[in-house]
Amino acid sequence: MIIGIDDTDSRKGLCTTYLCAVLVDELKKRGYGEVSTPRLVRLNPCIPFKTRGNGAVSFEIRIANGKEEKVKEVVKARVSELSELREEETNPGVVFIDDNALNAISGKEREEQSESMLKNFYENAVREVLKIENAYAIISELHFDYFGLKNKRGIIGALAAVSFLALQKNNPNYYDFTYELMAYRRKESWGKSRFIEEASVWESDEATYPLVWDTVDVANNNIVFAPHSPCPVLFGIRGDSIDAIYKAYELIHAEPVERKMLFVTNQGTDFHLISPYRACGVVGQSPTKFGDAKEKLQDYHSYVLDGVVCSNPRTIEGGHVLFSIALSRKPAEKSIECIAYEPTKGFRDIIRELRVGDEITVFGSLKKKTINLEKVEIRKLNNAVERNPKCDKCGRTMKSAGRLQGYRCKHCGTYRADKDVVIVDRGMEEGLYEVPPVARRHISKPVIRMRMEGTNKKIHPSR
Ligand code: ATP
């Protein structure tokens, strides 16, 4: 049986991954069956009613005969007990794929159809805005079982999480994935400040980066792997190698933990990005069907867009940096504004260096018709700068002779019709730049992962 769970926590406490860890440990302890490594999927990061990182969880249990109903009872009891039900925005949902339903969807004639339903649902949950009815339609069509509390909106995330696991279980490379090892605090510490020995975290990062990433932010002198909220999470170690993650864990000195759990996750994969006009999108990502290129770009969606800088960056109140690009392939919009917010810190220094004519690719979410930048690829710097011409006789800089009237040397009287075009050294390199770990979304791919995949692009990891 595959079980998916979502929307149990609030900003005031608890955490769906913790509930998952408690359940996995309990089901194993009670001897109900062998339990798989759980999955943690990050869904559309723009969803307004998310608590934090829009995460949902799932796991598979091979149940000893006849215990299915018992397992469901335990899951329902724990979800009811470990959910922040008093919070308006907490609406738990659970989806069960029983073995019968699982066998039916892997049966020859149904396999392709069911797989494409689950695939579409999962991918749309990461990239689009869904309605709960979309989830109910699939649950009923594929004879899944479900449970929910209050308005049950968590069913959306729960179905996305079981879909991810069902697609990935027989083919682990179906989607790009990474790992996160979560350590959970003892109950008596919840809400109190966390004890984590800082020096040990830096040492652990030094010993395991880049197989482990986003533990610290070197440029901003910050430890970023521990939340500051009252939730049960002590910290989470993210990376590409299980061995390196456990090595990092062993090197960290911190308060005693209640338990820990390793998750397979879509974090750090950029799976949320839609590449509307490319045959194939981001590295490691399958092409996305986007409909026709005349369609408008929509708020609450995340894109990869090619364009040419058409307004020089300017810093606005609050320290945010704003500029526009003319889109290379035009939908309804011809140009689009892009913003690097103040929390992206040093990333703004790169953005401020952009100039009209630079060919770039922007990566980020569209909100209020503005791309909120997560990454930028500078494909071709515009090195040609127009300047008032120099006089051939005396070498002095010529002055404008009036609007559209060319240039004249005040000293020698020499005339030139056009400006000089000079090639300058822009003092920056082309390639991929990213926001620092302090500002990184869970689902955003750190560019260092692209090096490990063997990209031939020039990358500038921020850490
Ligand atoms: P945490 O990261 O702490 O677990 P969260 O950020 O995951 O919290 P949730 O409490 O799970 O936030 O709330 C997100 C809600 O949005 C859930 O009810 C989930 O079912 C729903 N949801 C997730 N993705 C989509 C989507 N693409 N369209 C519509 N609803 C979605």
C-alpha cells in the first residue's frame, strides 16, 4: 500500500515530515510490514495557502496479509492527533493506494493510461494551480481510498506525493531526485531555541560539500539547514549522496534528537520551472506541454525564459533590483519585468551589472507580472558600448552638434555623423548565476548539481 499525507502543520507548530517519521517508525515497530524510504515532494512554490515549502510526503508499506484496515486506522489516528486542526489554513488529506488498486494500475491495459494520469497530476501539482476536484476525479477513476479533515485540501498534495512514489518505485530515475536527512527534536525542546554547535556545522560542510549542499551560506556567514520556527525539525541535511549525508550528520554536535528520517525528494531539481518555448527544458527535466506560444504567462507559475535586457537594472526602495527583458519568443507579452529581491543579497550585485543588449535566460516565478529571480544565465554579454567619437586630428572627445546632427570637435571643427562603437571589458563572466543558499527555495536546483551532472555550461555556484 502507498500512503500519501499533506497539510497537517501550521506556522505555529508540527510538521508533515515529522508526522511521516512518527508513522513510519510506529508501523515498523508494530510489525505491520516493511516500509520504504519515504518521499518528500515540494509542490508549486507559488501556492498562496502553503505554510512554508509546500511539501507533501508518501511511503510504501508491504503489509502482512489482512492488516490493511489496521494500518489505515493507525494513519488516520496519527493524522488526527498530530495535525494543527485549530488553524484555519490546516486541512489534512491522506490518500491510500491499496494493493488491489496498485495491481489494477499496473495491469497491462491500464498501465499506460494510469501512469499518464498520475504523471500529469504530479507534474501539474508542482507547476500549476489545481482544484481539489482534480484530485477527487483521479481518486475515483483509479479506485484509490482517501481520508481528510476539515476542507480536506491536503488531498491534492497527498495524491501528488503518492503519484511521485508510484512512478518512481520501479524506475528510480523516472525523475531527478535528491535526499534529505531530517533530525527531529525531543518534545520537551519544541518551541525553545535550538542547540547546534556552529563550528561543527561548518566543519561538516567543509568535509562533505558539494555532495551535501545548502547546509551553510559561506558568503552570508549563515547556517541555513535549521529552521527558526517552533516546529519539531532540528535540522535537515540535503545532498546527492546518502553516505555523504550521514557523514555530515556524524560530524554535527547538537542537542539530542528524538528520531531522524531519510527522505527521497524532488528538492534541488528545478522541477517547478516551465520552459514554454524550448523543446527540452532545464537539464534533467522532461519537456513541458505549454500550449500555444500566444498564451499569456500566468501568475503563480514558474518559468525559464530567454530574452535580451531592454532596460538597465535599477535599485528601488527596499534594496530590490528591477529590470526588463524583451522576450526572444513572444507570447502575448513582448517584454517582462524581472526582480532580484533584497534577501537575495550578493546575487543583486550580478544583476546590477547587466546592461541593455545582454542576452540572458531568467529562471523564476511570475508574481504580479514580474519574474521573481532564482537564477540567471548570461548567455552573451553586450560588450559593444557607444561613445561620442574622438577627433581624428587632436584626439579630443567630440561634442554633439545638436539632436540628430552628428558630432563636432570644438577645437578643430572636425565633423562625424555617428558615435564610435568601442568594445569594453565588462569585468564579468558569462554563465549561470544563482541566489545564495539563504534565499534558495527548497525545489530550486543549486547550480553545483549541474557540475556533478557534467554540464558544459559555465556555472557560478553561490555558497
Ligand atoms: P510544510 O512545508 O511545512 O509541510 P506546506 O508549505 O507544505 O507546509 P501545506 O500546509 O501543506 O503547506 O499547504 C499547502 C496546501 O496546498 C495543501 O493543502 C496542498 O494540498 C495544496 N496544494 C499543493 N500544491 C497545490 C497545487 N499545485 N494546486 C493547488 N493546491 C495545492
